[in-house]
Amino acid sequence: MKRKRIIFGIILIAGAVLLLLGNMQLLNGIRVSTIIFTVLFAATFFESLFRRSIPGVLFSIAFLAIVYSKPLGIESLTPWPVLGAAFLASAGLSLIYHPKRRYQAHNEWSAKEWEDFYDTDDIIDENNIKFTTTFGNSIKYVTSANFKSAQIECNFGNMKVYFDNAVILEQKAVIHLDISFSGIELFIPKGWTVIDHTERPFSGSRQINESQPDGSATVLLTGDISFSEITLNYT
């Protein structure tokens, strides 16, 4: 996390310097909007690289190529050819390569509990589950009597996951999301406390109904949501 803050700090300072130089006419007529977009997409690139997000990296490069298409002499490739190439490359690489990401422990989760969860490559048992959808639509149900963790992956599809029949006996659980170019809706009991630590480059979120935490369980929501939309539906 410290390294991430340092990278973003350097990018923002560089953007401030470029903005001042641009207004002083020292950058050969480079527009202020170009500087702003450069800082924005450079920040997204390094954030995606830090999180090993393939779509985030490729689309950041694509947007930078669009911004600098004239100086680079690639106007014939922008905007749609380069965006299409980024989309197809993201789809192909997402199918081939699934990087294992590491996250810091938060709140009452211990480092060992996090390590045990993120070392999971497949379904362990009915209390630690994994759902995957690629190029399709799916509906999943979690009916565990002692729900502990869920790893949900969805690429170029739509997924609905129902947790309303799951029971958390140990008062805490983790839902990890790896979502790209998709729509996902999570149906969560309104009594659960949800702590959201997801990263959402180029993505949106919405909530249906109000949560009414009763202290019975806390769920940590983590992972990467790229070019997608997540809906939290409290039931």
C-alpha cells in the first residue's frame, strides 16, 4: 500500500509540474486537457499494473494512444481499432492468464486467514466456494450452513449470486471478486455488515434496498471489478 501511495504521489506531482509548464507555454502548445488525460490514464495504468489487472493495463495504454495519436502518427488506428484490439487482447489474456493477487489484511482478519483464503485455487468444501462464468449468464446459490469464503470470477458475462440462504457461524466471511467486462448482482442478507474494499477502474456500482446490519455477521468484499457493474441487492 505504501508503494502504491508513492507511485500515485509521484504521478500527481508530475501532473502539477506539466500543468504549470503548459500554462507557461513551455511545452510547445500541448493542451491542458492532454496533460490531465495523461495523468489520469498513467495513474490508471500503474494502479492496474500494481493490481495485475489485464484489462486495466491494456485499456490505459489504448486511451493514451488515442490522446497522443497525432504526435505518434497513428491516427488511422484510433479510436476504434485500438480500443477493439485492447478489448480482444483483454478477453484472450483473461482466459489464458489468471494472476493470483495478494491483499493486506483488514480489520479483524488475521494475515494467516487471508493467506489461507487467497492460496485457494479451487473449491475446498461447501463452506469455501468458487464460481466461474466466462462468456455466458449464470445464477449461483450459496446454501452453506457455515459460510466462510467465496471466490467469484466472471469475464464477459453476467452472474447473479444468492447468499440469502447462507449462514455465517464465525461472524465473518470474505467474498472475493474478479470481474471483467461483466455485470454481477449479489443478493445479500440485509442483516450482514458489508465492508467494501473492491477496486473498480472504469466500473460502476449500485445498491438495491437498504442494509440493516444487526451485528450477526461481517463480510469483507474484495477484488477487482474492471469495465463492469456490480449491484448489491439487500434481501
